[in-house]
Amino acid sequence: MVPRRCKVPAFVAGLLFGLLLWAAEAARVNKHKPWIEMTYHGIVTENDDEVLLDPPLIALDKDAPLQYAESFEVTVTKEGEICGFKIHGQDVPFEAVLLDKSTGEGVIRAKEKLDCELQKEHTFTIQAYDCGEGPNGTNLKKSHKATVHIQVNDVNEYSPVFKEASYKGTVVEGKKYNNIVKVDAVDADCSFQYSQICSYEIVTPNVPFAINKDGYIQNTEKLNHSKENMYKLMVTAYDCGKKRASEDVLVKINVNPVCKPGWQGWSKRLEYEPGTGSLLLFPSMHLETCGEPVSYIEANIQLENKNIGKGCDRDTYSEKSRHVLCGTGTGTVELLPAPSISANWTLGLSTDSDHDSDQVFEFNGTQAIKIPEGVVSTSLIEPFTISLWMRHTLGSKEKETILCNSDKTEMNRHHYSLYVHNCHLVFLLRQDPTETESPKPAEYHWKLDQVCDNEWHHYVLNIDVPSVELYVDGVTYDPFLVTEDYPLHTSNIETQLTVAACWQGGISRMSDYFKGYLAGLMIRAGKLEEKRVIDCLYTCKEGLDLQLPKEIGRSIRAQFNPSQSSLTLKSDGTVNLNGAMQHISYLNSRQFPTPGIRQLRISTTVKCISEDSCVFVPDAEMYLMVLQPEEPKISLSGIDHFARSAAEFESDEGVTLFPELRIVSTITREVDVEVEAEGTDDPTVQESMLSEEIMHNLDRCEVTVIDEELDSEHESLEVDMGLVHQYNLQISSSTLGMVITGVNTMASYEQVLHLIRYKNWHTEALFERKFKLVCSELSARYVSNHFKVEVSVIHTANPAEHANAMVQPQFISPVQHASMDLPGHNLVNAHQASVVPSAATIVIVVCVSFLVFMIIVGVFRIRSAHQNAMRDQENCKENEMDWDDSALTITVNPMETYEDQHSSEEDEEQGDEAEDCEEEDEITSVESGSSEDEEGGEQEDQQGANRQQQLEWDDSTLTY
């Protein structure tokens, strides 16, 4: 049975359709929120903008319809779509981009370029939101906030860079090191891979070094300082991305020699320029102890100047002058003076060739000298002093006599003597007879190392019996033995004083010769030498000096020897000692130091904290070169040729030899002068010589007679002795001349030399006398020129009148006189107030009369010459007019020509007259004047006649 269909009414169908629409609208309501994951992790590369997320960014919404419904079709509605994502956070450099609304799929991208080095990780929150309800999207829903972690992956964009601009290392030769120096590079990349330095490399080829991955450099073989004292290496670095350093780095490795204790930082040679003050000797010196801790250091600095003069640089004046400069009074006698005309007993002695103008005598064991009588009193007045310089080496075991006073004849008794025996210095003094014949101290013995060390030493014996005090180099020494003897017996035998041996009067020969060097042997009777004078005589002009700052001086103990040639420093550590050494200087106060080499030696003793091991410091040896000083040039100048009347030579005053003497000393220096070359503004420097006058002392002036010696019976050289003594100078004279000695200024020597007078009281056969003057400084180290003076004698007509000239007043002071210069002479009338001899009067009258006569003759000659000249001018004019005038008619007035010529000649004649007058004044002979007049007259007359003939001409064609 088939069922029947039921027909639905139309309104029912409409109603059902409305219900369906209402059900569909109810189903489209936005009920649910979108859904996303709770956490996301992402990775992004520096040079990319898209982030790779895990899990992917997808938002779901339950409002979305079922895509696979089987019963009926559903149209996709707006309420189930995802409209976007929102990122929450401050300055987040990312954005979320929706790819598909229906699926809710999206991505995160970088909004700007990322930099891992600035920020490696980023964290922020994100939300998804749907599209809401209805066409307008109202009532939209947001998901929860999910956390996003994004890591920025690094790109190897940076190269390694070394931390230092260069590296230095030091090794000691002969050793291998695992770590000489470490180089270190860094990389600015942010990742572990690219920021790490994986390796280093030595770029310089063929070097004995290697480097490991940590940057430590080591030597691959033992190094040699003499072969190479410094290596230079170029090193580079690589990061783990194999990227090389942008710039290689320089590594310097010094190879030091094996550490040896000693002084470092000093020069083998030093130079000292005279006149520059003090010179620092060791400005950079320091002591190397090779790391050994020390507890005590003692350093001795020795200035070895034994080859200079008598042991060091002293003034080379005579010993007697040095005694005067040091304050010794009168009574000092020099037994070994420099040879001179007054002290000639040292002429035959040998001198030391190594000294510099320092009078040193060498005795070879066969030479000796006798001191002339009168030089030293035979019987010395006690107390007395003996001083000398001696250099003696170890010789024979026999006695070697320095000074001996013994019997001159008959016997061999020694009254006093000083001698050397087995390195002992012995002084013998036998006293004069006394009422009591008891033994008294006679021999004094000193055992001294200085006697035989072959070095110069200064000895002073102050003898005041029974006491004898010895000073050696300014230090006192007591005798280790004093023996006694009986006084001498009374006798009338004269004594003989000898040097370098002892005279044996009984056998008339010398004995006990001395072998060595002696200088400055002096005896002073009646007084002992003071300690300050002894120190002055010995003290050097050069030596070491030390000026320490307070902070160093507190911890340093310094001690000098008397001559300032040795300095000892004591310290507890190297720091203060090094500071003290750098303040040691050399000083030479001489105006003209002795040039040459001075040896320097530093001896060091070190004590260490550990007694088991300590360092040995070898001596440091160097030398100081004192340069040649600028030598002064001593110049003597003045009147060197003059004439005086015989009466002046015979007067009590005599003739002053050097009335206008001038002593000047100059030195010549090289100076740099800027000279502007032509055409350029840049000056060039050229060397030029500059002379400069200086002041210094003189110690000797010697006046000697040229040709024949002085005849003591009728001529002499004299000087005012009061002035000489005032200047502490000494005078010695002989038939050879006069010698002035002593140290004083050039001005003082000028004053004394101005007053030296020559007297001759028998001048009949004397026409001229010649003298020579020479002055010197520092025992003839610097010598002046030889200034020669020639004095002529003017004899009067009547020799009998000489007797009148001998009656003259006593000499008081030099007198300045007027003079008249003659050719080659300077004639001075020394006694204007005295009566002129009659013969001289006659000669004067004749000369005046002759002069008047010559003036008259001269006027006549001038007048005649004037007239002749006028005639000559007329003749010349007439000759000039002589030409062929056959075709010409010329009217000439001869008088006008003559007048013009005459007026022009007058001016010339006036000048000629003045010259003729001057020539006439110079005429000194009547014969010469007459002959000139005669010859001149004849020549002028002949020339006048010739001119007169030449003035004739043919005037037939002239119209007057």
C-alpha cells in the first residue's frame, strides 16, 4: 500500500523557512576567542628579516564552521576568521604579519636590520584577534598573550684585532723559553664561533720562534746575543670562522747576554774641556746584581793621574813661588831650582820628559850636585823644615842619599842627611857639641810603603829636636824607631851640602847615590811649616767632587782622600748607590790644565743577604781625556830703538831700558759666524778666528845682554829693590843680565820692568848696547816673544865735559822727557835744566844759521822757477799755433794768450812753492843743497832757451 503525500499549506512552508533563517542567524554569533600557542622560539640571522618560529604561528577560532559537514552545506562566515596579530613590548624590532585569514597562519619579521653585537636575544608577547560579528566586525575577540623568544644568529663580519700596538719580550742567550711573550687578539663578533680566536701565526719567515694557539711565543733554539741582539716578528691571528686579523702586530724580542754582575751604563772615554767647570762622570751608571739581594755595597772611585806632573795636576810654578802663594814666609831656599844664569848648579841634570813644565829631575844612581856656598847656611838654625817631592821605586839595599851635609875635607862626618834605606825614610841629625857628652836622638826611621811604590809623594819634615814630625801627602806619620848618638866633636872643618849623594871629604868623592826622581827640594831655617801650608802645597788642582741631594745623602757614607783623587761610597742597597754614582763629577780649577789622559777605576765590594752565594763585581776601567787648553800668546811691545846722551848713562839714575813696555796676553778662539750669501735669505755658518785679551800671572822675566857680557867694573843693571820686595818678587843678576822670578800679575811685572836701568860710567868707547827681554808663565810652559832693545850713545864734542855729567841727584823715580825723533832713533834730552856744554852751543848756532841760509836760497829758487815756468807756458802756446794757414786769415792777440796762461799758472806755482818749502826743510847737508841748485839752474836755463826759440813764428800774414 502506497502512502499518500501530504500537502503542506503555503503559509506553513513560509513559516518553516523563516524558522530556518532564524536558526542560521543564531548560529553566526561570535562566541569564542582565537587560540594560539603559549610560547614560541624563533631564530633570525643578522642579515635577514624573517624569523623561523617553532611552532609556526597559527591562530584557531571555534567560531569557524565545520569545513567537512556532510548533512548540509555551510557558507563561511566572518565570525570564524582571524584578522591579525598584535605584538606587545617596548621598542620591539619585530612585526607579526597575517598570511591567511581563514587558516589563521602568520609570520614574524624584523622591522629593521638586526645587530647581534648589540643584542643577541629578544623577548616579547603576541596576541591574535578575530574579525568580530557582522559586517562591521563588532564584538571581536582576542586570544591570550603568548611569549616569543627570538635569538639573533651571528654573521662573521668582524676581523680579529690585537689588544696592544706592539709587544716586547726579553730572553737571555743560551736558554729556551716556553713563554717569552704573549700576544692577545679579540673579535667583536657576538657568537662563540666567530668571536673566539682559534689560532695565531708568525708571518715573518725563517725566525727561530714559534707561537701556539693561545698566543705564547717561544724560541725554537738557543739564541746568541753576539749573533743577534734583537728580533722583530710580525704576528697575525685567526678567529674560528677563519677570518684573519685586519692588521698584523710587531713583536720585538731582545736577546740579552748572560747576566754578569757589574757596572752598566758608562762610557769608556770621557772628554773634559778646560774652563767648563765640573763634568759628571757617570750620569747613567747603575750596578747590576743579577737579582741577587745584597745587604752592603762599597765602591771606591780612583782618579789615577799619576802620570801628570808630580802625581796630579798642580800649578807648575817654581816650588819657591808655590811656597809664597801658600803663605810661607821668608827664609825658604830652593835647592833644585830651574837652571838659570843665577842658579846654574842644576844645568847638568836630566829632567823627566813626561812632565808638563813641572821642574822634575831624574837621578840615575851616578849623578849628584853640590850646592854652592852661600845658598844655604852651613849651620841650620833650629827649628827648620825640609820639604821635597820624591818618586822612588824598590831598588838596591844600599843607602840612597837625598840630602847630605858632610865635612868638606879631612873627615867623612855627616852633620845631617836624609836618605832612603830598604824602603825606610831615615833622617840623621848629629847635634853640635855640648857640655854634657850624653847620647841624644840622632836617627829617625819611618817605614813607609810610599817610599818604594814608584809614585809621586810629598814629604815635609818639621825638625825641632828632639821632635821630628813627618808629613807624607799631608798625613802625619810617627817614627817607628829613634836611635841615639853622641854629639859631634868640635872642629873647624867646613861642610859641603850635596843632593842625590853624600860627599866623603876624607877621600874626596861622592857615595850613596840616589836613584829616582826629585823635585821641589826646599830648606827653611828658623821656623816650622804650618799644616795649612803643607795642605796647600800638596792639594791638587784637579780631583773628584760629589754633590748629593738630601734624600740620597742620608743613606750614603762618602769619604775622600786628602788629594780628592779617591772617593769611597758605602751603602746598604743598589738604589741609593746608583743615585750617588750619578752625581760624581770631575773638576779642574787650573786656568790652563795639563792636557792628557786620566785613568778612572771603580772597585766594588758586595755582601749578600745569603752567605751561601754572592755576586762578584769586576772593576770598571775608563779614561778621561783633558783636552788641550787654548794657549795664551804673551806679547811684549814698546820702544825698541832709542838714543841717549853719554851723560845719562854715566848718571846715578842711568838709562831706563823699558820705559813704555806693554805686556799683553791673548788667546785665539774659533767662533761660528752667520754670513748671508748673496741672492739668498738663508745665512750660512762659517768658522772665524777671534782673539781675546785675558789676564793671568807671570812667574819669570829675564833680561839678557846681547853680544858681550856686562863689565862689572864700569856697567850694571839696577832696579828699585823696594818695589820688587813689595810685589814678593826675587831678583838675581850677573854679567849675563837680570832675572826676576815669582808669581804675580802682568801689571806688577810691568811696573818692575819699567824701572830697570842700565848704567855705564865709562862711555868713551861705547856706541850702542843691545838687550833682550823674555817673560814666561808656569815654568816656561808659555813663553813670550823675544823683545829686543837697542840703546845708542850720543857723544858730545868735548869728552872732557863728561865729568860734569857724573854729578847728578840721587835716583827717586823715572822722569818723563820730551823727545825729538831722528831717523832710526828716539833722542831724549833727559836734563833740560842742566848747563849745555859750549861745543854743543856752537853746533846749535851753526845749525840755526845754516837753516836761515837755506830758507833764503829756497825763496830765491822758488822765484826763479816761477819766472821760468811762465816763459815755458808762452813757448808752449806759441808752438800750438804753428799750422798751415795759407788759406786762412786769422787775427791773434798774443797778449791775451799770455795773460790767460799767466793767471792759470799762478795757482799751480803756489802749490809748487808749498812743496818746495817742505822739501827744503828736509835738507840736512849744505853740499846736497848747493849741488841741487847748480844742476837745477843749468837745466832750467837750457830749457828756457829752447822754449824761447820755439816761440818764434811767421807773423807776416797777421793783421794787427
